[in-house]
Amino acid sequence: MLSERPIRAALSRQIAGGHHDLVVMGSRGRGAVRAALLGSVSHYVLHHSPIPVLIVHADRSQNARIPELAAVAE
């Protein structure tokens, strides 16, 4: 979905009219203080969505690297 609307409004509109069963979002893991200061789209959707929301946090350990992407990066 592409939109020129602010992301929160665009997501809210899509969720309301999209007949979805679940919203899956990623999180950068900024932490509570930075998210509070900068705002968090995933936090907003979590608290305003009428359907369940799954937030996936990135695993930043070296063991969690995707082999195909690690080979390209090296």
C-alpha cells in the first residue's frame, strides 16, 4: 500500500477497511524513552487497532543473521 497520508492515518484507514485478521509490524527496539520522545507507529497501532496486532522485535545477536544477507554484506 502506498499513501501520501501520514503513516498513522494511512495504517488506521487500511486496518479499518481492509478486512484483515491480524496486523504484523516490526519494531526497531528503540526503548521506552526514545519511543516516547520520537513516537512509535507500532505502539500507536497496538493501542488503536480494532484487530489483534503482532509486533516482531529484531534479534540483534550475530547468531540471528540471515546467511544469504550476511554473505552479501561481507
